[in-house]
Amino acid sequence: EGTTDSIRYYADSSGASVRYYLTNRELRRDATSIGGGDELVLAGVAELKFSYYVASTQSYYTGIVATTNPNAPNAAEFPGLTQIDVKVVVESDGQRRDLFSQVRLRNSPRKERL
């Protein structure tokens, strides 16, 4: 599941999951369901934004398009998710840093061979 400032991925078929989320200017990782804990990843976070993308087709060579709501994919879009953009704005000691990363989901969606 995913929202603008929270994302959960499933670690196995039993439903065990890991969640990253923003609370009180902290990026946190909750892995309690897989035997970990809730831990601080990054402090001083002014903004956290996840944007979600799906494959435009199911062919082997395909482009990507934003989900219907780019910051919260719906259940029908989950199987086709291919990329998640992550934007983090951190503020500390009067300094501001904008960080950006792209996460490409391996083997998602399953591609047809040509």
C-alpha cells in the first residue's frame, strides 16, 4: 500500500511487511511484523513524498505513466507498479537539502517475451 508520505511492502506471502512513514519530522521504518522494530531512519524531515508509476503496456519494452492519483495508487494498479519516486526535504541548522531517488521494482509487472 502507498500514500504520499507512507509506503508498505510485503516481505513474504504470509503478509509480513515493512513500512516507511513520516511522523513528527522523522522518517521511520516499522519492521515489527518481520521481527524488527520501529526505528528512526532520518530526522529533520520537512517533506516526504512518494509518487507511483505503472507500465503503460504489458509488453517487454514499455514506458511508464503515473498512477491515476500519482501519490496513492489504487488496488487495481498495484500489480502493475514499476517505479516509485521518492522526494525528501531535510532541514537542519538552518540548512535545507532536497533529496530525490527513483526505485525501480524488479519483475513488476511481469513482462511478456517478444
